[in-house]
Amino acid sequence: MLSITQQKILLALLRAGEPLTVRKLMEIAGIQYNIKSHLEYLNSLGLIVINSEEEFPRRKLIALTKRGLTVAKLLEQVVNTLDATEIRGRDQLVFSEM
């Protein structure tokens, strides 16, 4: 099961349509702290890939994998079906945290 934060990450990457730096991902997804463990978990599920940027090797780029793209699109469909427009405002999500 994906947490609310993990859902936010996948949806932010889907909507961006390109790899994002960790800082930009946090900004778009509305995450203020503690993203590392979420990224590691999503990476372990094969939903994202974490690469070092060529110019600045310490800067990480986060991208959806093919599997992650499929999951993110499914999440987006659920959001659209429920007409959960507040998800874009970071107030509601598809599934609640357990």
C-alpha cells in the first residue's frame, strides 16, 4: 500500500512529465521533509529510479519507471473518477495512510 506522501510523489512526477530534482519534487508534491525514505521505498518497488545528475553528481534526479508510470496513471484515473480536485491542492488523496 502506498502512503499519501508516496502517492503525492508519483502524481507529481506524472504531472511534471520529466525527471525532477529532489528539491523540485518536494516543492511540486508539497512535501516539506522526510522524503528520502519514501523515495527509497518507491525505488524498492520499482516505481521510480534515482539517478545522479551529470553536471552535479550530488544532485539526484527522480523519474518514473514504466511500472511507476502505470501506477501513477491509475492513481490519476481514480482521482479524476472521484473528481477529487483538491488533490492538486494537496488536501486530499486517493487512499488514506494506514
